[in-house]
Amino acid sequence: MNLDSLLIVAAAIFGIGLYGALSQQSFVMLMMGLELMINSAILATVAFWAASTGGSPKGQMLAIVFMTVMAIEMALGFALIVNVYRARKADITEKLKKLKA
Amino acid sequence: MRPYLSPPLAVITMIGVLIAGSYAVAVLEEIAGTLVSRRPLRLTYVFWAPLATAALLLTQGRTSTERPDAQAWALAPALLAGLAAVGLAVIPIDQNTSVADPAAGFVLYSAAISYVMVAVYLHGWSANSTLPLIGAYRFIAQAFAFQIPFLLVLLAPALPAESLAISDIVEAQESLWNVVRQPLGLPIFLVVSAAATFSLPLDFPDAADLAGGTSSEVSASHRLAWRGARAGLLVMVAAMGASAFLGGWQGPWLPGWLWVILKTLLLLVILIASSHTFARLRIERFVVLAWVVLLPLSLVNIFFAGALLL
Amino acid sequence: MSRVLSRIALRADARVFCIAGSQSRDEARLLRLAEGIHLTGTPRAANVLLIAGELDAGLIAPALVAHDALSPPRATVWWRLDTEEALVSKNFPNAFMEDDLDPVPALRRVHEELLAGQREGEAPLLPDVEPAQWQGIGPYGQGGKGMTGGVPYGRPMAERADDRDGLKLDYLPVRIGPLFAPLPVGLALDVKLQGDVIQGAAFENLADASTDGTSIFHRALRVAVLIRDLELARARSHLEWLSDAVAVAGAASLSERILRLAQQVAPGDGDAIRAVERTLRRRGFFDWSMRGVGVLKTNALEGVSGPVARASGLSIDARTKEAAYERLGFEPLTQDAGDAAARWIQRVREAAQALDLAGQAGDERTGGSGAIESPRGLLTDGAGPSTATARLVPSLVVGMEFGEAVATVVSLDLDMSEAQPLDNHVSAAS
Amino acid sequence: MSTSAPVDVLFVLFAAGAIATAYLVFRTDSMVRAAYWLLASFVGVGAILVLLKAEFVGLVLMLMMAGEMTIMAFVMVMFMMNPAGLNPMLMVHQHKTAIAAGVTSFLVLAGAALLTDFPNAPATQTSRATEELGTELLGESMLVFETAGAALLGTMVGAVAVASRRGRYGDAEEGSIEPPLQPDEEWAQASAHRTEEDEHEPSVHGGHS
């Protein structure tokens, strides 16, 4: 386990997440792609913390900020899904050709 | 840092604790049921019945629902038993012995509790049948209601210890047990524990009005595994209560590990006796109770614990 | 190894799933008190199927499904009771039966023979096939047009419907019953579920209509009977119902205690019942569990009689018209709340009152007047009280959480064999 | 940063598991499975973080994700057709582009990771990381920590407001219609009035031009 291998794992997860976020039609599946990308960001951050910062707690701090971002993304994502579904009965992106109601 | 058990010994200990704990829970259940129903108490029967029932379930063949998610269905009891093992592992057996005592033991324990939701949801969902599915839905409402009070009420004992390691939490109770120092703690903990282990009066996902809920479609060894895992979960919360509020290994005359066992048994008796005493709440009442009463009370508890430190 | 396990398993209670015909449920209920057997709530937990009495025609098909859900090696025992007909023996050819069968020893024997390998486990009675073939017509082999729709395996896919949050989420059409343990025998609820909320409901009565009941209340329609016996039977009926209701509420051990009490009570034991009421109240069955559940307003109670009506404040009771009861100073009890808790309290108090009456009655007899107050309400020749009460169910359970709906139906104390078969399909819109 | 052989073996296992389960998220027909594969991927990453001695962050990640993924599974069952995977499904758009983007981003990031020379200052392998993090959270970085908390609170309030049925002026389905200016005017009239105005506006402008 070294920094290079950790970053390659993070890159692989990021790639899969990007694929999901771009390709999925369903809102929820799309959000799963986003989550995976944030997941890889957390992994990379902590990897840097462990290998390159001499163990300064600031690195872990950044990872916690990422987790906050993930929670915010989930909460807002779900709220928007509910709202869009209420207004348009749409649960996939294709049904939202225009954003104005 | 305390010496750990060697890995093989740790595994054997965990398996032994889980099996012995499930057996103790089954016997206590049997005794409580006999006393409440006012049947004559036949001791040989009480001690044999759990073993015989287990043997019966093991000799039988399993049946399946129509098109279950078979892997997830089989995984769920194993996951639940694994969580019970993880939770039990962080609890020190003795002043000088523990299976695992990580610095963030409290967080690991909390994580195990929150994965109970995953196990129960998978168990109900993957059976592909109505009653288990309703049980799974119910547990989601239940789990989100009890989890935050559960975390908060367990966090309060960590304050005087100034550590998230369970052994430090026990050590900090040398002069005064947390059950006295934080009088709100243990009662709240017992309520949320009944919810976390979904035992009566809060057994919503596996309730009798669902004919067993998430376990209504499981048979034979699968049923045994699920029941065993639930009993293991009960032991896991009782052991945590004993360590976090009743001073764990601390006590006069007897060796530490015996104190841990006795205190765990005491909490098990309280939990099982109350499950044979109180009527099941309605789920919406419980959700309201958890958010409106237990959550503020556990916050008060934490402020109180913090104020004592200043 | 497996032989050792079997030896140990011999000491276990036989795990029995009991299906009772609608005329035999009182006898079947008593098996809960028996030692050496354990009645399960679901067939999957059992290895022996017990069929009590003659099954109603509508219960045969569900009973076959339940039989195949038993854990193998499985066996069936038919406790014939007094029946002569042979619907059960035709459909369960391998069922163990004998004349004057004593159920508990027979179940033990079958259980032990199964474990010892002396009795061969029964094969499934239904063929193991998909209920419908996979229909793939969409571009990815799915059931209908587009991504969804169709009936992939004979199950309709979920469809959107209104819900209380206005989201129009999918609902799931499912049938609960007729062998779902908490509900009365023969009642099958067709519900539309959204999550655990019931959005639409209909019910079907699968119980055979009984032309003439054998209970003392049916006898009292024609001949004068001792009030002492009649009131004792009423108290028993209420306590047996209470035992069932407490079991559904999760307290199996308390349920057993109440059932045992129901067998032991004698005229004049009203105080024993009042002690039960205090126990139930202390344990929270009324205030925590049942308060506010299934409220019935007086104007919804057309044709409804008995404790259900009296728990909503209607003071109607056929007993007030009888001279003998007047002499005993009988006054009907009522409650105001009209919820499940009120119905629980009403029945418990009526049971206590009935025992008091039975204690005072001496040799008083009823008039045999053709209209009798049975434990469930007004019984006349050919019409039972459950018809009107059952009609309340669909509109009552819509909008309820599932457990609340079950508690509500239980609190009505239905006997489906009493309900008329004619308009047995009542439904409420979602 | 050098690690012992058992840790390396565990790392390879967790890493392979995290990547494989991340892939399976988009390769299953069952919504619940998709959500729980994602959870498995998070658990894999969390376990790697624990191996890196970032115990607290790793365990909190796992703890948080159990709840989040169950909500996700639940929302999927609520909003998505075919939640149980009775029908096979592949609901994608711009599939080839997405694959290309995924592979490219992996190659670029991995390449950057391999080619860049990062400073080599491994964390000291003590068990005090949790304690240091706690001191940091409630010491120097308290502002960041508090900001995160405030942001979460704001998000929760906002999310509830967005998702709830009642908008600012009434039912969400009917749109947020402002109340009338005159107290005795009917709401419906006010809204009809305004719609008319909106429709007339362009033609008025057209007349001027």
C-alpha cells in the first residue's frame, strides 16, 4: 500500500462514478455516480494525509468537509427529486427537456 | 493500549460469547413467558427447550418464497450476527483483556448499530413477499427515529472519559458509575436498545400483527440464524449498557470478567422482563416519542454531562 | 450428526400451524394451552399442519399453499371433530386421522415419527411452477411496453395512485388472508399498499355461511335457557376474543394466561375480570396501544349492534327487552370514545358484568323470544351481527398504517361464518 | 510510506472490493441491490481509511453511509419503476460517451498520480490520530467545522421546504400563488387575473414596436 496504488484505486472509483453520472437516466442512479466520485475524493484526500502531510490533522479535516458535501448533495438531491416528481411526475432526466415548469 | 487476545483465541471467544449469549436470552425468554402466563415452571424443560428447538430447526429443510433475492436473503442473518460480533468485540472483557479496543471504539459500535438497519431492510426486502416487506418499511421509520438518541445517549459517557475508547469509558467510572452520574442515561439507553434490537414492546419489523414480519417467510436453519442473530444483538446492547453505565469490569471481590457477565445479565433480564410487561406501542407513537421526547432528553443528558465537567 | 440432532429435537415442542374451519376455531384456540406443541403464526415455522374440523370451501386452496410452505419433512393431521363431510380428506389424501382423535398426543406422535424417520414427509401438494410465464415483448425482454408494465410473472406491476402526500407513488395490490393469523378465519382483505399504508381496501368472505350455529346463543333463539349459562358463555367468548387480541398485540404469554382464565371462570367471578382490566391498563394496552385507533362514529353504525355499537355510545342491547334481565337489574354499559381501546374496555367490562349477572341469576331463564344478544351483537334467526360489522371494514381501514388496520379489524371481533355470504364483496374506493 | 504484508493483503482485498462493487452499482437490475452495492463500495473505502490509521474518518464514513444508502434504496423503491428487478433494465443515455469519459478520467488521474512527485512525509503510525483530529475540529478548525454544521442545518431546512407539499403560498401542485392584495379578493381570481396579464404582455409590446 503506497500513495500511487491508493490514488489509482481512487481514480478507478472516480472513473466509474463519472460513467454513472453521465450515463444514467434515473435521477437516483445519477446521484449514485456523484456519490462515487465524492467517495474517491475522500479516499485520495486521506491518502495524501497519510503519505504527504506528515499526519497533520488538517488532511482528515478536509475529508470530513467532503463528507458534509456528500450529505448536502444527498439531502438536496432527494428534495429536488421529490419536487420534480410532484410537479412533473418525472423520475428520469429525459422527461425534463425544459427546466421551467 | 491494552493487550488484545490473540486472533484465534479472539475468534473462539466471540463465537462462544454469541452462542452462550443467545442461549441465555432464549432461557430468559422462556422463564419470563412461563411466569407471565402462569404456567408451572418446569426447569428441565426451560433449559432444554432452546437447544431442542435449535436442533429441530437444524434438521428441517428450508422452503423458499417465489423468486426471492436469494443471496441477499441468506446474507441478512449473517450480517446481523456479524454486527453483533463487531459490537461485542469492542467491549472490554476485563481490565487487561479485550478482543479489540480501538481508539474509536464508540464509533465502531455506533456503525454496527446503524448497519442493523441494512440487515433488517435486506431481510425484509429480499423475501419478495408482502409481510416481510411491510416489516422492512417499518424498520426504516423506526431506525431513523432511534439512531440519533442512541448515538447521543452513548456519547454522554464518553465525555467524562474524554475518550471514544470503551475501556477508557469504563475506567472513568472508577469513582462513580455513569448510572448515577448521568441518571437520564440508562433509562433512555434501555428504551433505544429495545428499539435497536427490535424486541417487544418495540418489535415493529417482526411483530405479531405481521405474523412475524421480516421473519414470517423464513424456515428451518434460516429462522434459527435470524433468531440467534437477534439474541446476539440483545446481548450486544446489554453488554454495552453494562460497560457504559454500570462500570463494566469494576466491582469488589469478584474478577472483572464475572462482573461484566453479571451486569450484562442484569440488563438482559430488565430488557426481557419489560418486553413481557409492556404493550407494543403503535409505530407512529414510537416515532413521535423518539423525536419529541427521547431526542431532547438525550440532549439534556449530554449538556448535563458536559456541565459536570466544567 | 444428524441423528444426534434428531434425538435432541425429539424433546422440542412440535411446531404446528393450525388451520381451523370457521366452525372449529374455539376448539383450535384451546391448543395454545397444550404442552408439547407450539402453535406458529406462519406455516414456514412449522413442521406439522393441523386441520381442525371441516374447512370452508374457500379455505381449501390457501390451505394447500400453506401445506407446501411447511418445512420438510412435513405431515398433516386432520382433527375431524364432529364433521362427516370429506372436503379435507379429498384434498389432503395423506393426512393422518382417526376416529375420536385426541389432537395433542396425535401431533406429538406424528412429530416424533417424522424425526425418527418412521414417517415419510409429505410431498408438496401443488406443482412447483411459475404462476404465469415470463412475457417478454419489450426491447430488453421486459413485460410490457417501454421499461415497465406488463405482468412479468403473473404479478401486475405496481401502478401510480393518489396518496396522502399528493406524490402519486406506486401502489402494490396484495391479498391479506384468509389464513393470515391475526385476522378472523375466512376474511380475505384485498388491499392497495403504499409502503405500509393502506390506500384502498375490499374484502371477501371465504367462510361458509353457517345455517345453524350450535352455540348456546343459537339455542336460546328457540328455547329458554338458563341466564347463568348464557352469561357465562358470553364472558368466555369475550375473554377468548381478548386472548386473541392480546396475542396480536404481541403479548403471547399474557394471552395464554387470559385464555386459561377463560376456561376457569365461574359465575360470580367478576372481580377476576376486573383485575384483568387493571393489568391491561397498567401495561399500556389501552392508552399506548389502542387509543385513537379505528374510531367509529355513531352515524357510521347503521345496523351494527353489540359491544362495537355500545363502545361508540349507542345504548342498544336486546337484553333490556327481557323481563328476566329487568328483574336482575341489568343496565347496558357504554363507552363514548368509539376507538379500539373503547371496544377492548367495553368487552372486558361486559365480561365482568356477565359473570356478575350469572352469579345473581339463580334459576332465571330467558324467554326464547327469537332475538338474542350474542357476544358480538344482535342475533336473530338466520342473521348474525357480523354482517353489519364486517361491512364497516373496507372504509374503516383505508388510510391506516397496516398494524393499525389489523388492530382495528381485531377489535371488531368478527365471525365470518355469521356474516351473510350474499353481499360479501364490499369495497371502498381508494 | 511502507506497510506490513498483512496490511498490504487487506488493502488489495478492500481496494478490489471497492472497485468491483462500484462497478456492480450500474450493472444490476434491482434498485435495492444497486444502493447496497454502493454501500459496499463505501465500506471498502472506509476500511482502507482505517488501514491508513484514519480510524475516525473511516468509521464515520461507514456509519453515515448505512443510513444514507438505506434512504437511497428507499427513495428508489418510491420513485423508480421496477424496483425489484422483475424486468431487466438498462436505462442509459449517451452510453458510449459516458464510457469514454469514465475511462479517460481514470487514465488521466492515474497517469497524474504516477507521474507527479508528491512530497514523501508519511504520518507517524500512532493511535493518536483520532485525538489530534478532535483537537483540530474543536480548536484551530473550529470555524470550518461549525460552518459545515451550519451548512448542514441550512440544507436540512431547505430540503424540507423544497420537498414538502405546501409551498410558501399553498399546495405545491397549484404552484406558489401569491395571496391577493385586496383582503376580500378571491385567491383564484387573483391568479387568473395575473395569468391573463402575463399572456397579454407580449402583444402589448408587439403593438408598440
